[in-house]
Amino acid sequence: MSRPGNDNLFADPEFVARLQRRDADALRRLTAAYLPQVYRAARGAGLDDPSAEDVTQNTFVTFIEKIDSFAGHSHVRTWLFGILYRKLSETWRAVKRENQADDIDDVMENRFAPDGTWARPPRAADQATLDAEIRTHLAACLDEVPQRQRVAFLLREVDGFSTEEICNVLEVTDTNLGVLLFRVRNRLRECLEKRSLKG
């Protein structure tokens, strides 16, 4: 996460104007603040190192090319991550054409009764599970989650984005975001239970 001071600086219209002039110092400061976060988000979205590096680079190239069209209605970080999400979507579409993957929505829907209650309630949390083991299993489970849900989860739980920011990045309503987060959390619980962890 970038420091709050940086966030305030990057929201300053004068700083945005410097970005739009391609001021080298302004671009360097923005890149230093957000490049690690963008790369981490790309890796968290399931890309390997080379692909994450490519997407990160393409995100910043597009940011610089398109900064003139930034109207200031959102934070620069939100706009940057919106570009990242579109780059991720392009990458996922290319991968999907190569490896058609089955959607597991039907599997998750079977977890609930028609009235919305649990058909098979999740097991209680297991406090004895080691953090390192959970991280390993969680990363593997995230690989099985649909991309939009994965990005929503990572932006919320890893990068600490607000609801408004995530909605702007993913171009969804807050209600749709709630559904995405509800589904991803339940998918992760299902996956962790299958791995004999209690989620």
C-alpha cells in the first residue's frame, strides 16, 4: 500500500497536471509508489512472474499514454488499477482461448438451499492450522476462482481498497461487488474444506 501522504499528493490537481505533462519526477514518484502494488496484484491474480511483469509494464505504458484523458473523477490509483484490470482481462481472455476452463458457479450454488440458507454449513475455524500452511492452500484455492472474483478479493483483503474504489476499478455497482465478494469467500471456504482445512 502507498502511504497516505502519497495518496494525498497524487490526488492534488497540480500533481495530476504534472503527470499529464509527463513530468519525469512526477511519473517517477507515482511509479515508485504504485509499481510494487500493481505487480503484486498481477501476481495475486494468478499470473506467473514473466506475465505479471508484462502486464505491469503494459499498465504503466497505457497509463502514461492515456493520462490526458484522466478527468479526475476518481483517485489516480483507482484509475491506474482500472487499467490493470483491463490488462488482466485481456490476458485472461487469451489464456481462456487456449485453455477452456469450466465455471464452478454451479458447484457453489449447490452449497445453498433455495431459501438462501446453507445446504451444507461450513465447518468452524480451526485455530491450530499454521499461517504458512493456510497461505499455501489459499494461494492454490485462489487459482481456481474466477478472475473478477479473485481481483475483487485481492483489492479488498490484500490492497485494502474501499468499496467505491473497487467498484470503479471493476466497473460494477456496490451490490454486484457484494455478490462477487460473497461468492469468492464461499468458494475459498469450499476449496479449503476440500483440502482438509477448516475455513
